Amino acid sequence: MQDLIQHLINGLGLGAIYALIALGYTMVYGVLQMINFAHSDVYMVGAFAAYYAARWFNLESMPGVVSFAILLLAAITGCALLGLLIERFAYRPLRNAPKLNILITAIGVSLLLEYSGQVIFGADPKVFPEVLNNTPLFEMAGVSFKLFDFLVIGVGLVAMAVLHFLIYHTKQGRAMRAVSVNPRVASILGVNVDRTIVFTFVLGSALAGVGSVLVGVKYPKIEPLMGMMIGLKAFVAAVLGGIGNIMGAVLGGLIMGLSEEMVVAYLSSTYRDAVAFGILILILIVRPSGLLGRNQTEKL
Amino acid sequence: MNIDLPKTPTSQQHEVLRVENLKVDYGPIHAIKGISFSVHRGEVVSLIGSNGAGKTSTLRALSGVLPCQGSVVLNGKDITKLPSHKRVALGLAHSPEGRGVFPNLTVHENLLMGAFSINDRALIAKNLEKGFSRFPRLRERRNQLAGTLSGGEQQMVAIARALMISPELLLLDEPSLGLAPLIVSQIFEVIQELNALGTTILLVEQNARLALKKSHRAYVLETGQVKLSGFSKDLLDNDEVQKAYLGG
Ligand SMILES: Nc1ncnc2c1ncn2[C@@H]1O[C@H](COP(=O)(O)OP(=O)(O)OP(=O)(O)O)[C@@H](O)[C@H]1O
Ligand SMILES: [Mg+2]
């Protein structure tokens, strides 16, 4: 029983992380109908931005929530900026190009970031700064609740709540939803479609930044290829939920996190990564549009 | 159907829209081959023509979602090269062919999208209220997703949305498309009423008889060119128009 609760907490934390990254895939897909393969590398850059910020401010010498917040801020800023640049210089020039060209460009940007990362940051893994202590906050019924478990789940929830507010209760968010179904009509109503797309990239990238710090706190080893596997899993989460669907990405992420944790706990850690692909294959066979996937929306 | 001929407006001098030698190409296809026309303040001008004549392409060029050649002048300002989202701020509103409501947004949110270029909250609230009192049906359904509305209700959303900026010029693309006769006459009553209140309208219709009855002047488009133009009541009696577009 204690085990189960502990695994649930871990699974939720992992799921929150997958969800944060999956949201970036799903939002960009929503407005551009493209898979931004570079998203997982934006996430990686976020982890390094936090890493260097920690070294710069010597944060490890003053662990605590404030340092944690500074890490978050650094990663969010780094990711948002990178997302903005990628959209501006890689994708925007191809706005009217065939889908295949855009896909290849996305893969190219991803490789560029991965290998530039190896050159700039070095290929060997680095240890993510430890700013939150790992000692249990309190114990209850034999389960120890750690501060970082709360922070991971809490920050994940807050980030998603903020996103929800932005998308469903602000003018920019409304424009984003409008652009996702019909950019042409949005533009004749006065929406600057390019700006809305930038907004989407910045938002999605910022969430990946949040995710990267949460991962760094939970699994403190970072390296330039760290985005590949987690990016793939987050992508599966987005597909599972229904790509393009915001709530779907959250749901997909949580399902992925929980099932991975449970499989590792009760079957074998050998299957850690197999879960994701098992789910992907299953969803593609049974329900290709995803759990909450919308049907093809009509266009002008 | 009971039809009143609209009165010819008094201030025919001011040109709200002046289009010169407009050309639109889709790759190798020349959809619009150099047309010129104008709309004066207070007028309802209709563009009629059969399928593929280029009516929709013309409106799209006017609102800037299609690249074009020639010149488009709105209230004396050349907007030919202006991106579409900036034209709205100059008072150009467009209710597109097929309505183009956002199915994933509520009726209320759809109307707010129409006011995207306005930052004055009080003005938005006022125009929203006007829209709801013009189309009470929409008020009842304000929190419903627009995708769940009937075709006629969606057309109301499209028009109400375009009216959110109190436009200088309202472009209406086939407001009667796919609607039952009763709804069509309701929609056209609203159009007349809007015009009586001073809205200048450029109306695109396949239903030539209806368009000619409800407009002051008209241009007949045929394969991307202006074939005929004149006062609508004269065109109604014109032999060529009768044969080609009025079925007799
Ligand atoms: N996206 C496009 N690509 C290529 N050709 C197009 C495109 N859109 C329109 N056309 C062509 O341009 C011409 C004019 O089309 P347009 O839609 O403007 O006609 P229309 O008068 O609005 O017709 P309808 O009454 O059927 O709506 C047609 O020959 C059409 O096939
Ligand atoms: Mg048309």
C-alpha cells in the first residue's frame, strides 16, 4: 500500500512533466499542423540554461525555493527565446511550403540543436544543480512525502492552470484558438496570424522550460541528447490525448507517466521505454485521433 | 416575397471603395483579369455572376488574404499592399463565403473575435449588445459552441461578427448560401436595415434576382471580367441579364 502511494506520487510527477512537454507539441500542431521535432531540444536547452544560471549565481550554495524559482525563470527565458528564434528563422520562411519540406526542416533544426549542444556544452553528462533537498517533508502512513515531489506536481499544475487561463480567458488565447481552425478568417478579423504563431511557440517552449527544470530536479543528469527519449514520450502523450487538443495532452501525459511508473515498479524496468511505444502502437490501431481528438474541422 | 426597392442614397459622391484594374492569379489560372469598380457611401452594391466568375476571389483580394495586382483604395487610402489584419482597423469588415465561424469558439467568443482590432472595452460591450439585439437568437445561444449552430444561425454569427467594428464597408459573400427561403428573407431584411442605418455594403450573390432587388447598383462578373454594370433596377430589366441570370 505504501509502495502504491509512493508510485502514484512518482507517476503523477513524471506525468506532469510529460504533459508539460506534450503541450508544446500539441499547441504548435494546433496552429500550424506540423510536428515541431525541435521541441525536445528546446527542452534540453532549458535544462542547460538553468544549469548555467545556477553556476553563475552559485545557487547550490543557497538551496531553497528561491533558487528553484531562479532556475525556472532561467529555463523559461532560454526556451522562450529559442522557440521564438526557431519559429522566426526556420519555420516562418516555409509557411506556405509543402508539409514535407517543413517536416525535414524540423528534423534539421533538431539535429542542429543536438550537435551544437554537444559542441557548446560538451557531450559528457553534467550534474543538475541540487537546489531542493531530498529529505522527507513529512511521513504519513509509512510514506515519505518529499518537498520536490510536491514542487514537481505543484509547479506542473500551476503551469497548466496558467496556460489554461491564457488560452481560454485572454484575447491572445482566443486568437490562438481561432487561428488553429481558420487562420484566413482570423486574419480578416484583424488577427496578426504571425504574431499569434510566435505567441504559441513562446508559450509551448516556456512550458518545456518548466519541464526541464522539474526533470533536472528529479533526475539530475543532463546532456545534449537528453531530449530525445523524453521528447518522444511526450509526443506519444500528445498523440494519445489527441494531437492539437490541450486537455488531451495533459491527460495523455498523466497516463504515460503513471503507466511507466507502474510498469517499472511492478513488472520490470526493462520495459520502461517499451510502455510508450506499446501505447503508441495501440492508439494508432484503436483510436488514431487520440482519446480527446477532434474530428477534422471544416475550413473556409 | 415582398420586396421594397431600396431608395437611392443621397450622398453618392464619397467613394468608400475604389478598385482599379484588379487582377488575381492562382498560379497559371487568371481568376480576375483586371476589373474596376467603386462603392459610394451609403450604397448597397452587388457583384453577381455564376459559379467561378471570381466574386469570392474579388472579396478576398479586397480584404487582403489573396495577393493581387492593381489598386484598392479605401476612403482615399491605398490599401493594395496592406496586410489583411491591418485593413480591419480602417473599417473593412468581411463576412466570408461559407460563413467561416469558429466552431470551437462560443457564439460570444466569435463575436469578440470580430472586435479583435478594438481595445475600447466599453465600445466592444456596446457593439456586442447591438449585435445581440439585432439577432436575439444569438443572445440565447451566446455560450454555445458556434459549431453546433444551424446554418442560418451561423450566418447571423458571421454578420454580427463583421459588424462588431461598425464597419465603413461591409463585404458580404453569399449570405443566402444554403439557407431556407424564410431565413434568407430575414437575413436580407437585416441587410436592408443595416443599410438604412448607414452601413455601406458590397454584396456578393449567386441569387442574382435577390441581389438586384436589394441593391442600388450592380456589377455582373463573367470569368474574371466585368461584363455589365449599372443601376440594379435597370439590370433587372436588361435582356442579357434576364437570359443569363434570371432564368428568362
Ligand atoms: N485556391 C484556388 N486555387 C486555384 N484556383 C482557384 C482557387 N480559388 C478559386 N479558384 C478559381 O478561380 C475562379 C474564381 O473563383 P471564385 O471562388 O472567386 O468564384 P465565385 O464567383 O466566388 O464562385 P461561386 O459562386 O461558386 O462561389 C474559379 O475558376 C476557381 O476555380
Ligand atoms: Mg464564391
